[in-house]
Amino acid sequence: MELLGLLWILAMNAGVNPIPRDDSFNPQAALVKERPHHPHISLPSYDPADSAVAWDRDRVYLELLSTPFGSRALHLDLVRPTHHHERLLPVVFLIHGGGWRSGSRSNLYPMAHHLALRGYLAVPVEYRLALEAKYPAALHDIRAAIAWVRSQHQALGIDPARLTLLGCSSGAHLVTLLGMTQSADRHESGNQASQVQAIINVDGVVSFVHEEAIAEREGSSASQWLGARYEDNPKLWRESSPLEHVNDLAPPVMFINSSIPRFHAGRDDLIKRLTEFDIRSRVHTLETTPHPFWLFDPWFDRVVDMVDQCLEDWGVGTE
């Protein structure tokens, strides 16, 4: 606390209003919380110095010149196989969870590393969280990250027709909302800059207003991010629910779920609506798993396998 206080004073003296941070959700903290209930779990290993994977860190994809906290740069990382036989790489954007207010793109670095080993360009993305900016800022940020990577497709050696959004928990809600609303935007404007070809939802709700979502409505995380309680602005909660936006141009969606039902809120109805438009979907439920299972062995490798296999089956993975 003394160090944080000193940094705050230095920032204020320099005329900078520091961006508020909530670092409570991170892999180590999640491990400590879940290990009493799952004593066999551990964090997956990866070697940042592995010569088979190249890391290009802290690339600026968006400059925000005027925010309540001054100018602000948003970053992403480019994680690619060092040697690959394809001419063009498929891309997986990685959107971390943390209740829309906590977490970091570094939480998904192990997944980025292992997807790169499978032949993908993995892109962990920084986006603004609830303490910095309310809905829909996070959506704008992630769209900008997709558009930036697409604009660099020749320099990066990627295939812009094989872009996937993968999100975990609140990040899964975000990527599913982006997937549903990007299709609606395309109807109106023809803008394809932030279009993706597949969505991977790792244990994220797809509706705040569905009858299965009572726990989320009564919780504080979504209220803080949206800036209003459900009782005060149900229209906003409906607008921010992916289930409300399914249309005929939605990308296919794969769900990888824990054994905790409340994180599946709205999933089956969303799949039903996708099916009505003849859009593919897939569901994997990992039994007896905690919510943040993707952070832990023994489930981590299974998640990577499922993602890789699904994207190959759908024609947007490695060839």
C-alpha cells in the first residue's frame, strides 16, 4: 500500500490522473482460491524463451488522446510460431476475463504460447475495464484491435479470412457480443474491418436478461461495467446481451463450459437461434470443473486441443 500511495502521489504531482486498476483476478490468486476444492490443479507451464515461439510484445494498436486519465495507449502482443510451413497464419485473438473490471492479457500468455506452437498467430489484447471506462468502451477497443491486425495482414503474414475471437468468462461474453453485433453492423454499413470468422466462448454468459441469468443480474460486476443496475435500466442490460442480437450473418460459436450452470446462461437459446439460421455451433462441457478451468492443468491442454480441432473443422484453423 505504501508503494501504491507513493506512485499515486508522484503521478498526481506530475499532473497525471492514474488509471485505476483492479488486479484481484489473476492465475495465482485463482489457484489459491480453487486449490482447496481441486487439490490436483496447477498452473500450466510455458517457456517465454522457447525458440519455437516468437513474441512481439506491447504493440500499440490504438492511441486514445483524450480520456479522463489523459492520453492512453492500448497494447496487444503478437505470438507466432518461429517456423511454419503455411504461407499465411490463422489468427486467434485472446480476450481475458475478470468480471469486466479485473484481469490482464498476460493471464492468457500460456494459451497464446501453446496456440502459437500449433501454428496460429495468437494475439492477447489489452482493453479498458470497468474502473477506467464503462460499456461499450471494451467493445470499441477489441474492434479496433481486430481492425489493426487486419490492416497489417501483409506485414504480419496472416490470413484475414481466418480470424477467431476467443474469450474467457467476461471476455467470453464480450467476444460473443462482438460476434453477434458485428454481423448486424455489416448489414448496415458493409464494414468488414473488425469481422471475424469464428467465436470461442469459454464459460461466459450470453444473456443478462435470460431467466437463467438471475445470479448475474443480482451481482455487482455487470452493474459496475454497465453503469446501472438491471432494475434501473433493463433496456441497457438487454442491449448488452449477445442473445438479443443473433442474425443470419453471425459467425459460428463454440462453447467450452465448466460444470457450473450459471455460466451457461442463455447458451442453449443462442444455439437454437444460430441453428435457425443454419449457423454452426459446438458445445464441450468439462465435468467437475471450477469456473476458471482454462487457467489450470489438467484441463488446459484439453482446451487448446478443442480450440485447434474446432477451428480446423470449420476451415479457419491451420491447414
